[in-house]
Amino acid sequence: MKFGIDRLLADPALRAPLEGKRVALLAHPASVTADLTHSLDALVAAGVNVSAVFGPQHGVRGDLQDNMMESPDFADPGYGIPVFSLYGEVRRPTARSLDTFDVMLVDLQDVGGRIYTFVTTLLYVLQAAAEHHKGVWVLDRPNPAGRPIEGLTLLPGWESFVGAGPMSMRHGMTLGELGHWFIAHYKLDVEYRVIAMQGWAPDAAPGFGWPEDRVWINPSPNAANVNMARAYAGTVMLEGTNLSEGRGTTRPLELFGAPDIDAKAVIAEMHRIAPDWLAGCTLRDFWFQPTFHKHVGQLCNGVFIHAEGSGYDHAAFRPWRVQAAGFKAIRTLYPDYDLWRDFPYEYEFGKLAIDVINGGPGLRDWVDDASATAGDLDAVTRPDEQAWAELRASSLLY
């Protein structure tokens, strides 16, 4: 198969509309061609007039680990062109940065979760481009989590940098498709084009979204592999808790744990609470010691989520529910556990981080209600998931 960047480079006819145009590139370390050449170098070599580069959260270089760590603007040392940060002093392109290009190429690897900020950055770029009459092309890449949908819909008034619109947590779309949906939903008048992939088969084993012949490169520092991308729609919720999500270990966002829980007991309680939710993956108790971030230097007992190997069933795996069951198990076993982390999350103040992440308080309310069952959460979530399936249908390209 071919990614969007590879098709653009291989076909002069696709590049023809860029002739005579100043072209910006929105990219990060995973913005590479099939032979692992960075897209910036490949575009310049192909004769594209790249006049500026933009970087999302974690920066063009992908060097900044945590949330709310901002990247500065700088000049690219190789080409001397400006590099603008969209996760620094600003989140949206400014009039000054917009003056540097006519068309922006967006070549970002996503991981398939609403909260992954590259999704919101795409929306902000489209909105700015519509206002300033700029073109936006998405060089499409696979959604490594595939097509499945899961999670509550973001509620009105809960929009944020980790919530670009009323979609499910696990949206099941590519960035190119999401661009079409944003334009329709927000009624944007913008010159938009998707350089589609060729041969993407999101339902095909063994990759189920990620082609086996393509090297995985971290799009952000803690997105280390496809297992992380599959689990992310659930494990990202750990950022709103006092449980470790594995930052400071070699497998972040594939696990959860803390010094003061019994992982075997938690797994057993998860099976008691919602056995059907745990299908399609393997849960393993283990020990870890973060070298930084939460519980740094402390021995933690944890649960590792394996959405891989012989125990993986792509159609059955539901990461958001798996993590919800983990929270519910801890709340049941340890009723007074200080579960929810209270701190500013992605510049949202006055709201609990777990609610910002979920686009509303519904998940937290369910966890904290001792009488609430798995069926109760399903009853409110399934209609949301069905509604999103219907909303997204007209924007799908593959």
C-alpha cells in the first residue's frame, strides 16, 4: 500500500497544483516516506517550494515528553525556513505564520483517539485557512486503531484542545476523513484536498489498520507501538487519574498501576464487574518502577493490556470499556482511593481532567456510583456510538 506522502511524491500530476505555490508542511518525527526519508526532505528533493514548517504538540522534533510542555518557534537549520509551533505561545496559526504559505500539507500520523491533539490541530488549521483563504491538503495515513468506534460523545460546552467536536473517543477515521467531517460539521469554506492512501485495508489481519510492512515511528514520545495505539482510547483516561499510565517506563499508555493497589485483585474484580468488556485482549499483572512522572522511583503493581498476539481479537477489543472496568474495580476494592487527579489539564481550568478527557462527567459519575453496573454504562454509551457511526459515514474514504 502507499501512504499519501508516497503517492504525492510518485505522481507529478498530483503535485502539479502546487507549482508556483508557497507550501507549508505540518509534520512531526513520524512524517516519513516508505524509505524513512522525512517528508520535509523528500518534498524539497521533489522540487516542492516548501516555505515554512509547522509543528504540533511535542514539536516537529518530537522531543517534549509531557502535556503542557510548549515548543518554541525556530529556523530550520538545514533549509533556513521558519518553523512555527502550534503548541507554544499559540495553538492556531497566526496571521504572521499564515502569510508564509499558500497551501499547507498536513502529514501527521494519528493514533485514532479524539483526545490526541493532532485531531484538534487539524481543525484549528482548517478554521484558520478558511478565514485567510489558504488551501489545506492532508497527506493521509492509516488509523492504527482501525475502524471500531467506542466511547461517549463529547457534550456541548466541553470542547477543548483534547475535544475538537462531538465524536466518540475512538473515532475510527483517518485525519483526511476527519478533515471532511470537520468541514461539514463546522460549515467551513476552505480549499481542501486529501491525497488518499492506496490499498489501505483497515479490517485486514494481522495489522487491522496498520500495514505490517511499514515501520512504526513514534508520532509523539509516548506512542511507542501499535499496541499503544490500540489501547490508547482507554489508557489515555489515566492522564486524569493518580494512577500511573506508564510514563517513565518503556511501555507508556499500555498499562496502569500504582504502589498501593493489588493488580491481581483488580483484574479479578474487572472480570466480575464486566467480563464481556474484557474480550479481545489479555490482561497481565506485573511490577514496574517509573523513572519520572507519577510515582517516580516507587515500585508499582500494575495491569498490562495486551492488544496483540494470539489473544487479540480486533472486533471484540474495547479499550475504553477495559479501562472503565479498571477504574470501577479500583473504586470497588478501595472506596476511598484518591482516583481523580485535580490539576489543569490542557489549559482547562475549573474542570476535573477526567471529565475534560471524556468530554463530560458521565464516565466519572458511573465509576463513583457504587450501584451502577456495566449495563448502565452500556445503556448510555451504545446510542452515542451508533449515532457517531451514522454521522461519520458520509466522510469515509476507504
